Amino acid sequence: MDNTEKPFETRELTISMGPQHPATHGVLRLVLNLDGETVVKCTPYVGYLHRGIEKLGENRTYFSALPLTDRLDYISSMNNNVGYVNAVEKLFGIEAPDRAKFIRTIVAEMGRISSHIIWLGTHVLDIGATTPFLYAFRERETIMDLFEMLCGARLTVSYPRVGGVRNDVSQEFVDKLYEFVLDFPSKIDDYETLVTENRIWKERTVGIGVISAEEAINWGLTGGTLRGSGVNYDVRKHAPYDAYDRVEFDVPLGKNCDCYDRYLVRIEEMRQANRIIKQCVEKLPAGPVMADAPKFTLPPKDLVLKDMEHLIQQFVLITKGPTVPEGEIYVGTEVPKGELGFYFVSDGTGRPYRMRVRAPSFVHASVLPRLCEGGFIADVIANIGTIDIVLGECDR
Amino acid sequence: MEPLQVIREEFTDDIISVSEFRGQISVTLRKDNVFEISRFLRDEPGLNFNLLRDLCGVDYLGIKEPRFEVVYNLYSIPYRHSIMVKAQVPENDCRIKSVTSLWAGANWHERECFDMFGIVFEGHPDLRRILMPEDWEGYPLRKDYPVKGPEKEWSGFLNVLDKAKRFREFDWHG
């Protein structure tokens, strides 16, 4: 027959994945050109969650822009707050007291654990393992309860403040936290039992999404995504802030630059975060939790209600904002996703002239075409999971 | 050797000013040779600024002339030093050479800068709007752009409203 000798006709297929798709971790849209199962071209579209946080920040005082940072990476808002207040404090030239620094380190590492737990749960869920997701959310619930005990909010916390933290920690909180810290390593063992040596998991992640160390740096990757490629870059070690220079922790590094190594790195980061919290709780110094800098920090609320001078101070700081030295500053902090940087240009008034947010998710999303092109369509899901993006931060 | 010293010696003619604030050094440059200087900073042994941490624009409307600045925030992972390089871009010649071929990560940063400030990056492989819709008018982070947005609705939203109205009038049982 003539038909059999005719070559089988194929054509390139274009599909749009997202913006509403459970595996894109938010409103990310990928346009994929497919040749059979192989991805020929991948074009990400972002911006669906753009709220103009940089523009809004320029029109608010340094104090009132803090809640905006909660909405960047909304599953680890503590870390964004810590990054923001560190940048503003450096610009103001003030320093938080020791106790506040330790508390901020504790809450930042709690945020890191809760973010990594969500990453683990959703990443393995995308690839087909349902059980770890349920275990992961069990521990996240404990951390959320602790946050609620600490400041009344679970998700958008705004707990760290310029010059310190909002309120001191209670003994009850410290006890509950310590209980969690002692218990948590066994929980990580549980996840590892389910996932690490799982054959399906390894088939789906080993050798997938490989990016070499030089290339990863060239793409501007940071955080666990970069360290999975074996580059030793951690802002907590390179430019320590808060109490990170007074605690011991290791920076885990990957070897094979693939999804599986990035998984191992983040699992180990959870253990190290737990170690940091433990040390901080044990070393927690006594003292105030707010810097003594009346020109730059808001006065305590009880004094505002009783005392005229503090009322005036509060009024001036809230309406006009503090008088800030002119200059520009970039401060990066290590958030669960990577390096979150704040770049401020100050013109001497109470509002930033320019507030720039260097969002790790934005940079990580840009590397998706590099990871996906040439691979199978099923690996696109693994790659989206492994770069650990949150679109609220990506789009700002 | 200190990075600043090297830059001073190599590119004396391009430097407009150098400033330091809280231990962070920033160098303001003429925009013409920014690409060559960036390549030098990246490749020169002893400097090796291999990580482009950030790239963003700043609008100094009514404060400084030229109006725009593009800020390159560079970091060297092996040497642990950083520098901010700022290139001045005038409003009437709103273009600068792209550094995407040096740092692949600059790709989206430059697109965002184009989206928000209207600065054109020459030699960029795919210069489109990124955060705003493709048919958006105006550049939101410019200082003369209002916080509450333009008076008229965005055409894309008008299309949606129009479509909703048409569907409401549709006779489903006819």
C-alpha cells in the first residue's frame, strides 16, 4: 500500500499552561511549543498579580510601607518584614537591640521552615506523592499557631518593626517553640522516609533541570536554587545581619545541579534552621525589644495614650515621617526563596524617593525557559516546583 | 586591589562621580561605555563581579539632569565585594546598551525597567512589557505618572466590560 510509505506527519503544538493551573504555584502562564512530548520553546508570562508595590512604597512613609512587604512572598511574610526593616534600619543608621535581633532571627527561621514545608508539600504533590503534603501542613499549622500566639496574625504578620519588633515574646511562646524545635527533626525524618529514596521521586528529579554553577550565577539565581548547583553563596554568611553572626549553622551544597540536589539542600536547610532557632532560644538575651532612637522609631502605645510628648512624636512620625539622611542603600537578606533585596533612594524626606524590591522569584521565573527547553513536558512541572517561586513576589 | 581604585584607573574619562553611603560605594558613569565597563568588571581577575544582583531604573524628574539612571548592583561571590554602577540616561535619548549577553539574569530586569520607565535596552533579545499588559500606555514608575493611574480605563478592561454587556443581552433560549 502507498499509505504506509508516506512519512507520518507531525506538527508543532502550542499550548497555554496557566494562568489558572494547579501546578504553576500561582498565576503563572507558560506558553509551550511542543514537538510530541518535547518542549521546543517555553515562554513565561508574569504580571497577573502586579499591584505596584514599588510605586505604593514611594508614596508612603517608611513605617506604613511595611505591611506591603507582607504581600510580596505571602507564605513567608516574616522574612520579608525582616528584610525590609533591616534595610530601613541601615538607611536610618540605627540598630535594633540584641534581644530584638535574636527574636527576629527566630521568627525568620520559623518562616523559612514554614516556607520550605509548603515548597516540599506542593512540589511532591505536583509530581504525584500526596501523602507528604498532608504531613507537611501538619507542621506548618504548628508554626502558624505560634505566630498567632506571638503577634495575633498567622499569615500577614508585620511583626518586626523598624528598630526592633512589635512586642516581646511571652514565656509561653518560648516554651511551645522549644517543644516544637525538639520535636521537628523527627518530622523531617518522616518526610525523608516518604520521599528521599522513593524510586518514583528519584526517577522524576534526578538529572532533571540541570544547571551548572557558572550558568546559575550568570542567571542571577540565589538561595537554595543556586546552592543546589554547589555555589556557596548565602547572605546570612556573606553579609550577616540580625544574630546570624552569633549562631552556628552550615550551608548545605548540592553536587549534581539537578532537582534532586535542590531537594536535598532544602531539606538540610530545614534542619539547619531548626538548629539556629534552638541556639537562639537558648541564648536569648534579656533587655528591650525596641531601639532607643526617638527620632526614628514609634513610641510605645501605652505612653502615647498617657503622655503629650510621645503623642506628638507619634503624630509627627506617622504623618510626616522621620527625617532621613540623603543617600541610597541596598540591603539583601536571605529569605526562603533566595536573596530578597531592598534598594532605597532617600531624598531626605520621610518617604523613600525610590523603593526597589529585588525579588528572587522574579529572577528564578526567568530561568524557566533555560530549564524546560529540550526536556519533556512532564518535567516542566518538576522545574516549576524546584525553583520555588511565589508569584506574589515575582509580580510585586 | 580595591575595585573602586581599579575602575578609577581604567575608566577615568567615563566616571562622573563617586559616592559612598554607609559603606556602600556607587559610581556614576556616562552611559556610552557601560557595556564595556560591565564586561571588564565581570571578567577582570581580582574583580570578578560575577553576580548581577539587581538592575533597576530611577527617575529623577526635576531633581537631576539627565533624568534617568540605570543602577547595576554587582556582587562578586569569590571576593565578596560589591559595587553599584549607575549609568545616566537622558530623557531625549532614552536608550542604553543591554547587558543581557554578559549576565543572562539581566534579561527580565531590563524588560521590567523598560516596562516601568520606558528605557530602551539596545541589543536586548526580547524587549517587551513584562508586568503590565502589552497594550498598556505610559510608564508607571515615572514620577509624572499618577499613583491612582490614568483617568481613562485600560482598553483591555473596557473590552471585558463590553463582552459582559453583550453576553447579558444574549438570548439563551432563542
